[in-house]
Amino acid sequence: MRLTVALVLAGVLLFAGEWIYRGFLRPIDPLTPDVLALADHFRRSGIDVRPYAVRNGFRHSVVIAAAAFEIKGYPLPVSIDVCPNAVVAASHLASVAVSPSLMGPMQNGRLVMNLPMWGGGTAEMARKVHDAFSSFNDRP
């Protein structure tokens, strides 16, 4: 009985430790070259953005880095997740697409974009953001 309790307690502590590390202690991953190239593409498409790195709670096998774009003069950000490859990005897109607070999720290669907390009255800007994101090509 003691062994069972000790094993369950050890499992709970391991899970809690990993969750605390990924959610609060792990350093924020820096902006990746793809995110910086995407920000330049947004600017060339007429959307003035400022990219910044954000903390994410995903394993690095799912999301390498996370970023957000602040749109100048617009109150809502654009969220970008950089995945290791396009297959993982497709799986990540499927998991975030079910969240009611993340609007307009899209995938472009290994990048996954969503519009957190966007809703009514944002259709025009959302269309511009979607068009810019879908026309981005990070390959030379």
C-alpha cells in the first residue's frame, strides 16, 4: 500500500514539476528568423506590426517558440507559434482550432497563427491579417 501511494505521489510531483517549469520557470524563447521575416512581410503588406516573444506552455516538440504581433493602432494582437515542422504544425493547428477564444487559426508551413480574443467588429482587419499570413513564403 505504501509503495502504491509513493508511486502515485511521485507521478503527481513529476507532472506538477514539469507543468510549473513549462508554464512559469522556463525562459521565454527568442524570436525566430521566420517570425522576423513574417513581421517584415506583414509590414510590406500594409500592416504595421511589432513582434515580441511570449511565454508558452507547450513542449518544444510541439512549439519551438511563440510570438505575438502588436498591430500599430489596433487593440488586439496576432499570435504566432513556430512548430518544428509542418506535420507538427498541422497537429497543433487542430488542437488550437477548437478553442473558442482563438479566432481564425491558420497554418503556413511550420507557423500557426491565431487571433486571440478577436470577435465581432474585427472582420476587416482579420481579413487583412489572414491574407498577409497566407501569402507569406519563408522559402527563398
